[in-house]
Amino acid sequence: MNAPAPTATRHGTDTRLLSGWCATGRPADLTDHLRRYGTPPVTAVRGNRHAMPLVRALEAAGLTGRGGAGFPTARKLRAVAAGRGRPVVVVNAMESEPASRKDQFLLAVAPHLVLDGAVLAAEAVGADTVHLCVPRGRSAQYWQLSRAMDERQDVSLDEVSLRLHALPHAYVSSESTSLVRWLDGGEARPLGAPPRSHERGVGRRPTLVHNAETLAHLALVARHGPGWFRQTGTPQEPGTTLVTVSGSVAAPGVLEVALGTPLATVLDRAGGPAEPLQAVLLGGFAGGWLPAQHLGAPWSRQALAPLGAAPGAGVLVALPHFACGLTETARILAYLAAQSAGQCGPCRFGLPAVADDFATLAAGQADQVLLSRLRRRTGLLPDRGACRHPDGAARLATSALGCFADDVEHHLTHGACPAAHRPPRLPVPPATPPETWR
């Protein structure tokens, strides 16, 4: 099963992406959108790749990708514009991370802000086509976006072609090369070999792949400028970001917070912990566990890195004291193993082996020999796969062994802890392989 879809909270001084929804409490159609923001600004002369004022503005703003990697947005645009052939833009709205709902909510309440960003990015790099990719299982989202695109077409708002696609819904199908592969008629599995998408992507053309939230920020920078964007956040990581807060909190939801906001403050804005917490999961299933003693840490890549954590896909899951972190991690690892593309040794053999060992540990049936083997196997996963899927699973497993070290010792010497026999606390989908890749 998937996590219950949260709603965005309607308070906080840093609201930007969600300002329209917070003001009205309803999704914005094109009329509402244009009334609030006006028509999108012209960013460049079509086809002139040297006239790139938007790219320079994004560089000055310091906008980075909100999909997980945090790559500088302007650098991506420059690389695509410098490629050979007419570029293509792809909006990655797959959001295959089960603990995340931020992009779904953003597209539900402010679809035209994302579409503005996609069109502006296309104009900046000289692209003639924008592909918007959503999961096949979210039919309501598909038809809502289809209506939004029809609204724009009815008034001839955009000069580029907008195309909507429904892709197979698998965990790794949101990887950028999976989108490129599917759009070219193949399966929605990652491509591990060069060239990279910005060099040769859809139709062998330079391809800009951006997460939906990133493009919405891009649209605001185009309208208000880099100085406005830097008025919140930190000097190193300016702006706001969307965070899906779930788990043991009073009001699970999608929040918009300034980068640098303490984790404890983010939890407070979600109503505060519903129970005493032992840890939080940051970044999603490919992220890592952080002990509750570090909740004073700011939500930023720079601040979390020394703690071995990262914002990742904008996910914050609160785990209460009366839950078994090893059992919850074992369930996630089983899901990740089942959802791999199965294209390389680390995914076909290494990840299932790690998941099985972790399940044995969580069940209180492991010994020191198995623990040593688990650590060794986990260490062999990163940087060896056809994509980064094994790296994320290894990161999660390693963080759990450190964060729940006392529980590891208890499970080794006394068997499973009492919490391991209680009902699961995290909504993890079934550990079943994808039905189709095409």
C-alpha cells in the first residue's frame, strides 16, 4: 500500500510555490494563475543559444535540483544548450519514492507554475518539445494535467509543443535515463552506459530532464529575479523547498520550508510528534536514518552531510520510540530489492542478499557471522550498478545499522525486540516486482 496522500499545511512565512493554494484553498486554473503571476516572461530569442538571460539568473539565484541530487540548475541548462542538435525538455513528475507526495501536490494545486517553468526552460535552451512524464497508475493526475495543457493550448500561450505521457510505475522508472529510454520506445529501465541525457537523450537529441518542483522554482526566478529568490534560505542553499512529512506526526502533509529550517521546526509545522521519537528517515527509501538527538540540524545538504544524511527527495518520516527500526528497514529493503530493474549483478544478486540478511537480523535470528556478511555485502553495492538504485539501498542499510546499533546488539544476543512483533509503522508497498516496464 502507498502512504496516505497528505495535504499541504496553510501556514508559514516562506510559502512561495504554494502561495496561491494557501491564499485560496483551491487549485489554480489558468485564469487564476495568470491573474496571480501574469504571462510568462520571454527568456530568450528562440533558437539563439547565446541569449540566455534566464540561465544567468538561475546561476545567480543558486537554484539547485529538487529531485534528490541537488545539481545546479543553471549548469544543466548550459550543458543541454551546448549540445549538438535541437534540445528536448522532459518534466520528471514520476515521483516513484513511496514516502513522497510533494510533486503530486504541487501539480494538483499549481500545475501552470510547473508548465511555465518547463516552457521557459525550453525557450532558454532552444528546445521545441516538452515531454511531461507521470506514472500510469495516477489517472486523476493525468487527466488534470491534460486539462491544464488544453487550457494553455486554447489561448495559444506556449510556442513549444507540450506532450503528456503515462509511464509504468516502478521505483526506478523515475530515473532520468529510464524516462529517455521509454520516450524512445524502450522500457522504463535505467541506462547505465554513456552518453548522458544532456549529450544524447530523447531522439538522440540533447535532453534536459528536470523534476517538477525544480521547474516551478525556475518559473518564479524568471519572474522575480535571483535577488528575490535569495531572500530566504541560506547563502549556500537559497530558496524554499517542499517536504513530505509523515510517520508519527499529528498532521502529516506537504510543507514548503526555507532551506536551513531546523528539522524540529519542520516537524512542529506538521503538528509536532504524535509520540516520542527515536529517529527520522530523511530523503526517502534511498535516504538514511538520523537519530532524534540530531533534530536541531538544519534542513540543507551542507548541514546534514556531516551527519551522513541528506534531504534527498524531500522526505521526513518520524519513527516513534515504540517501533523497531530494524524491522521497518528490512521491509523497505525487501521492497527495493523487488523493484530493481534486474540489469546488473548488484541488483540481481547483491540487493536481494542484503535484504535477506537484514530480514534475518530483524527477526532476531542472526549471529555475528551474518552481521559481518551483511556489512560486507552492503559495502559491495555502491558504485557497481548500472544505475544508482543499489547505492540508495546500501545507504539505507548502513544508516540503519548505525542509527539502531543498540537494537542490533539486542537482536543478536536476545532475539527480536518486543517492538519487532508489533504492527508496522511505515506504509511500505508490497515487495513485488513491477508488472511491466513498457
